[in-house]
Amino acid sequence: MAANRIFRCTVTGHNCANCNSAISIGDHISWPRRGNGAGRHNFIHRHCGKDCISAGCESEPTSTSTKNCHLCNQPLNEHGQHHYACSANVRAVDDYGQCCDCNKPAEANGYCQDCNRSQSAPAGSQSVEPSMSTAPTNGHVTPTSSVSDAFSALASALAPMIESKIAAKVDESTVNGLIDEKFGRYNAAFEDLIDSRIAKIPARQIEIRNVDTGNVVKLDAQHAKFDDLVFYVSQRDHVYLHGPAGSGKSTAAKNAATACGLRYGYIALNVGTFDSKLFGYQDANGTYHSTQFRDLFENGGLFCIDEMDNASGNLLTTINGALENGHCAFPDGLVAHHPDFVCVGTGNTTGRGANRNYSDRRPFDAAFADRFTFIEWSYDETLERDVALAINANSAKLVTKIQAMRAYCATNFPQVLVTPRATFKAVRYVKAGRSIDDVLEAVIFKGLESSQVNQIKSACL
């Protein structure tokens, strides 16, 4: 069988066997010859035809007398015996190892990368790639005729599955449920760990030493402002503690008396309290009936006047007279106050009248207010927790929820007071076996509308 090779012409004096024009030095030419080396050598311009057998070759047909390619047995193109795509002769690299078109270094198919024609035949020829199709075997997908067809088939097969995933909608409630379930378990475990650690923290204790006598008094946990109170009492200055209900004001007054080594007396005032409750009275027989206030005023001690902003103006004026000077007129005579007498008053307001939560309080006279050193006595939640755990060691979580309700109600339901006193009752009732819902209704909500109760519980429990 004939074999064609591609050369660059290095001689003159030859004409193209196809077009009969002169072949110049440097032209790319096809030089067909007989397979055994015999026969005429006819030169053909490279661009004058892609036939494998030149027009002058006697031994093999010159056009389409052979209907099929000798290499692949496919129908021939219009120029001769072989397909352009199968013809190793036409696509061979020339003797110089350079591209047949541009003289750059050639690749295996006879052309450089820029001029590579292996994928498309020149004009006038028909490029037919060998078919890769085979019959389906064992249920496998039949290969397509090209790589691009294979990728197209793969994309078509995957598209429905991908689109279904993309089109799927996320159910927000389901996601939130999964989050709540997962983190709910973690939060519960974390809260239990915190509660167990808090329960192991020993209660705070304070120690007060009298610099004059050297006596030492030890007390359990006290309010954060207790040091201030003890200091002013030790200076024998009268003190007014103002703060919300249940913040431990009167209890602090009693503990301050203990800390300072003073006797203690107490009275709670209201608008109907008479002067005689403080200053005593003489009966019809002239016998004087004394009071605790008279005893401590004369002999020394700390006297606590609770709910002082709830008393009548007349009574406060009388008390002011006793505190203003170094003596006081009692029914049985004028009495000088003892150097160790000190008065601690308590109230829910600052002495400037009623407010939203304490609508029946009365303002202090400026002169009366001037007799006292004021201390704001708000809720000490650390102390509250210490006392609650001392009552019920397993109440840490309940205390946290009650304190959260206090903060929420202060902003949203100011008429609902969540006091430490309510906390202490709640942990005691729960310890005795009552349900938390019943306890909260009894000590905090106290008949509040159900919609408001549900709002508070939703926000805090």
C-alpha cells in the first residue's frame, strides 16, 4: 500500500502534479510513492490536495474508485483513498520536526498548538471521527461519541436530583425545634452544673471588731450596704434606709445594733399612730407608762422606726423635736438622750411623697429629713440567693427564675413586686412539696390576669 509523507521542498525544477504550477524551495509538498519504493515520484503542493495517492501514481486509484478507506473502511472523502482524520500519511510530522503551516515546533500530529488541525479538516475535506458507540452491556450506559456528549449525559442524569434539592424549602419551625432540642439539653445540664456549684459555696460571713473595746462580733451574710449602715451607727448618726418592700431594711437595723453592741427597739408607724406609742402617757392616777423608745432614748440603744414615710405629719414633727436637741419632753418630764442613742428609720420612698408603687406615702418636712443620713437599700440578689439556699439547698434554679421575673416585671409590670420575701416563701413551700406553679401564683402573681401571667412565664420560665 502507498504511503505519503510531507516534506519542505529543498530543490527547484518540479511542478505540482495536481495544479502543474512550479514548486518553490520551502513549499510543503506531498511525495507519494509505492510501498516497496518503486514507481514515479510525483510532487504535490501541500495545500493543493490531501489525497493519499498522487495524480500520477499508476498503482492505486486517484479518486473515489475505491469506495471505502483502506484504514478504517469508512466512506472516502472527495479527494481519495483515506479519510483526513485517519490518514497518518497526511498528518505526519515533516522531516524538519516543524509545523506544516507556520514552521513552529510541531506536535505529534504535524502541527503546532496554535495551528493544530487535528480536530477539523481543511476546506474541501470531510473529517469523520471514529465512532465510540457500542451496544449496551450488562445494563451500563452506552458511551457517547465524544467526551462532551458524555458530560452532557451525566449532567442530564444529575439535573433532576440537583434541582429537587435546590427547590426544597427549609421548614423554619423544624429547624428551630432541632435547635431548641439540642441546646435545651445543653442548657439544662449547664444550669444544673452551675446550681450544684453555687450550692457548695459557703455562706458569706462578716466580722466586726470594736476598736475601743476589742470585742468581735461575727454575723452571717449581710446586705451589700451593711458596712455603710454600721459605720454611720457607730458614729451615732441617725440613718434613714429607703428601698423597695422586702429588701431587709428593718432586719439590717437589728443586725447593726448587734454589730455595734447596742440594745434594740422597734416600732412600725402608720397614719393613725399616736404620739403615746413613742413617748408614753400618764393615766388618771398620774402614773407614767413608759415605752421602749423612752427607755433607749434615756439609757442608750438603737431604735428602729419602720414605715416612717407612712406616718402622719404631726407625729413626725414630734419625733423631730426629740432628735433635734439633746433632750425630749416626755409626759413625766424633760429627759436628756443618752450618748449611745441612735435612731434608724426605714421607708419605701425617699421622703418626697408617693410614687407609682407606694401611693399612700407622705413627704418629709425638710427639717425632719435633715436629721438623717440617707442610704438607698435596694435588693441584694446575692444575699437573697444565700438565704434561699440556706432554706432549700436545691432551690438555686428556682431563685434564678424568680430574679428573672423581677427584672422583667420591673419594666413591663411595675405593679407586680417580686420581693426577696416572696423568694424565701417560695423555696420553703417548694421544699415542703408544693408545685412551683401553685407557689408562684401564691407569692408572686397573686390573682394577676392570666394573659399577663402567661406573658411573664413565657419570658422568664
